[in-house]
Amino acid sequence: MKFAYYPGCSAQSTCKELNVSTRLVADRLGLELVELESAACTGSREVRAANRDLFLALNARIMAQAEELGLPLMTICNTCTLNFFDAKKMLADDPEACARVNEMLGETGLAYKGNVEVSHFLWVLLEEIGAERLRELVVRPLRGLKVGAFYGCHMVRPPAHFGFVESRNVRSIETLNEILGCDSVDYSGRVECCGFHTAAGNEKIAVKLTGRHVRSARDGGAQALVTPCPLCHTVLDTFQAEMERDLEARLDMPILHLPQLVGLALGLSPRDLGMDNHMVAVDLPVGAPVV
């Protein structure tokens, strides 16, 4: 199975362990990742608000690179995923904008055709690898580990983008937890915003918002949170000390990137997966791989 791989910005800077763990897990799964090395940022959400055509061109250029390779495009960031889905729809609905964008891309020898398939690593695990194959590859069942899913908002809203009836019915990570042997913990913040984009303007709001989510997961018995988004990870992990001061309560909640959780079940070590790079120490009750 082969994908054009777009790691995005965070996985190559503030969350390098996400890129590392994705590549290690992909190798165990038999996924061939062809990285789009000259791909730029998708523009977060700020570029979209400031300059529509620039936003479209940034995303169309990356998707055109995948089209040129003839491969589906795989992401590991919720915001990047949403940006690609937004751009695809906007370009399909506005032929004039698509023409303008292709005129810009023509200077680089690329053209956006609109036929690229975009998928997130989470969906690849469940839809391409599949539950049966994943179960076969698990050598360290994560039995007894209580995990809360933190989806954030950019991969579940707007629901129509991603095929959900409504955002609160998503159970992808819970399905994956069951395959890996984890117990899933339901709590009030699992599909809420992490506050990342708010933090640039008002960090206190992000801290208050996300602190409530982490405390809810802790009160529900979670021993760790797992997220498919490096931006959510940045807030949940990096700002946790500030959350504890705001709440006047101890949280001590390890935050895992999605491929790190999968990697543990596939027999990779916490050090291999970059868990020693996290702000909140990751010390989970997982045993040795079963030989």
C-alpha cells in the first residue's frame, strides 16, 4: 500500500516524534510513504481567512504533487486534513477560482485536476489496513490501559465533509482502542476544540477550555489521552502545567500521538516512539511484547 505522505509543519518541528512514530508504524504495517518533501504549509486556518486564493493555491499545489505521483494523499494532522477537504470543495464549486489557482501553479509546472483522494492516518488504519490485519500485528495487547480519545474539532466538523451524521457520533479511535486492547473512556471533551488557534491571541482561554477537557477525562478514569492531531497534542501536553494552576488540581495526563499508541501495541518501545520528548511524562502500565 503506497501513499503520498504529507507530514505537515508540526510533525517536522514542535512534534517531531509524530513523524518518527508514523514512519516506524507505517513500516510495521507495510505502508510505503512517499514524502512530498517540497510541500509547504497548508496555511493553517489563518491564511484561509486572510487570502482565499493563496489558501487554495497552497493546498492545490500539495494535492497536485500527489496527483502527479498517482497516489492518494495521507495526512497526520487534523487541520491539514480539513484544509485539503475545504480546498477540494471550494475549487470544485468555483471553476473561476480553480482556473486562477492553476494559472499560479503553472509557473511551477503543476496543475490541479481535482481527482486526488485525501485520507488521514486514522482512516488508513481502519479502512485500508483493517481490523483483522491490525489484530494479527498486535504483539503487545494494551490490556488494562484506559484511554480517552481526543478528536478535537477539525477532523469531525463540519460533519458532512467527513461522512458523519453529526460530529458526536464518531467512534473511530474507540474502535481502534478495542483492536489494540485498550479500554476506552468516554468524557465530555472528546470532540471539542483544543483552543490551539485561540492560544495565539489569548492563551488563557485555551488553557481554561482544554483544562476542563483533561480534567473530565481524568475524572472518568483515563490514564492517557490519544489524539490524531499535533496541534491538539501541543496544547494538551505543553500547556498542562498552566491548566493545573488554573484548575488548582493535579492532572498528570500523558498525551499520546495516535501512531505512538499503535506503535506500543505493535511492539515498539516508548523511546523508539519518541515519548521521552513529551512535556508530561509518559509512564503507562504496558508490558513487554508477547513473543
